[in-house]
Amino acid sequence: MEVRRIRMDLRIAALFTSLILPVSVALAQSPRPMQRAADEYETLLMGRSYGDLEKASLDAHSSLSVIGDGQPRLAAIYTGTAGCVCGGQQTEQRWNLRGERLREWSENYPKSVTAKVALATYPLRYAWFVRGGGYANTVSPEAWKQFYKYLDDALDALSGLEPGAKNDPGWFDAMLELATSQQWPRHQVEALYERAQRQHPDYLPIYFTAAGYYAPRWHGSIADLQRFIDRATEATRPKLGETLYTRLMWSESRSFEKTPIDWQRMKAGFERIVKDYPDPWNINNYARFACRNVDWATVLALAERIGDKPVAMAWNGDIRQYYSCTQTARNMKAQTTEGVPRQR
């Protein structure tokens, strides 16, 4: 009997490990600071380290601390606990386990605002898992039905929270995400965004999520998106300068693939970002955008910092892009003497 019990315990432990480790290990290797930090908090959640989660949450709220790339630590906590829209990296079993852990966290810490907001956000993130990441015409009728059901569940959960939780920056971000997913009228989204920006001007996810609403792929146009980015940048300029412009143009770069951008503004923002947060992720992305905007002098300057250790993910998963870009920059420099192109 004892041997049988030990074998059963080992099987349970193996199952638990299979649910937790594959995604955690993969994310731990990610060069993206947000993904690495989110994995840290996901591991705490799945391992039932609720006390550590509470300590981290309280610190993130009180100190407004940031992770390596300059984004709020609180955003990483919510991404790691409530879940993310991260395609095939998650499984049904893992989502179910996440829900159980979130409920347990909230029950063990009934006064925890972070636990309550994360639990209320969970069905919103799960809805996207159920829907799948394909184009709308590839989603089955049953998946659409489940998608909208879980969105309604999220609305009920988020709307039903106490006033203190409904003032949390994570609550506003989740509500803006829900508003986009449920296709709320623009005037309602505007009112929600204005409240969020006024109460939590330093919480970057609010701007990222609101920008998505105005993007062409959702409920706006290039002109709508550009106006929103300019407005958000002006509102935060006293503290952030052009950095929010850069971060929003970066996060929405696919919307501007065929549209000229103000590279000098974006470059100014990147300069401050890599000065304040010199994470390789930021430096490599700066170099990629400099290459895209044929700023060869900046490419060469950044290549000196990157050397032979480019971050592949920042170069669309292909480091050959980095080497091709830097070689082109060197060729252009060689063709120029005292600022005048050589005659061929």
C-alpha cells in the first residue's frame, strides 16, 4: 500500500509539473522583459505562493516600480496571473488550473484588490483562448458563442467589484480591453479612457489598450489612431516626453507599415528609453526601427552596443535581419566621404 501511495504521489506531482513547467520554462528564456516578469508571477500563482504575490502587488502599487524595459511591474503581475492573449502557449488544463488558483488566492486574501481584479479579468482572457487566434471567418459558431459568453461573464465580474477595486489601474485596463472586444460605442470608450488616464497617468497598459480600440483592425482608422497617439503623448509630455509616442508607435507598428511616421519624434523617444532602461530588448528594437527608417548612423551606433549578441525576437525571430541591416549601414557609410556620396 505504501509503495502504491508513493507511486500515486509521484504521478500527481508529474502531472502538476507538466501543467506548470512547459510554458514557464519557455517564457523564462524569453528576451522580452514583460514576458520574463509575467512568468515569474505566473509561477508564484501556480505554486500557490499567494503571500509572495501579495507582497509583490503591494510594492508595485505603492512604489509604481517598473521592470527592465520600463513598463509597470503591476502590468506584469496581471499578465502573469489573469492570463494573456498568447496563442498556443496555453492549454485548456492550464487555463482551468489558473482559474482555480485565482479563486484560491482571492479566498485566502479577501482584502486583496489585485487578487479580485485578476480573478474578474480571467474570463476576459479565457474568452480569447476559446475563440482562438485566427481571423474572424475561421472561428466556429460554437467558439463565437463561448467567446461572447465569457466576455459577458467578465463584464459582470468587473462591474460587480467594490469601489476600491474599480479604481485600480488593472481594472481600467481590463475594462478598456473588454470595451474593445465587445465593440462599445466610441463615446463610452472615450469616457472610460479619460477616467483611466486622469486617475492613473503613468500606467502604460491603459494607453496601449486604448490605442488598440482606435486601430484600423478594430474600430478606427490610421487617422484615428494617429490622433489618439498624439493626444496621449501631449497629456503625458511633462513627465514622459516623446517616450509614450515611441512606445505607442512601436506597439502599433503593424498599423503603420504602409504609412510614413515621424522618425525624429520616435527616435527622440527611443533615445530616452534606452538611456533610462538600457535593456537589450529596447536597444535591439530601437536598432530595428532605425533600420526600417534608413537611419544608418543610428544603426551603426546601436550595433556597437549590440555587437554579436542580437536579440532574435526583436528582429522578427531572424537575426539575419540584424546582420543584413548593419552591413547595409556600413556600406552606406563607406560610400560617403565627408557627407557627399561618391560618384559611381
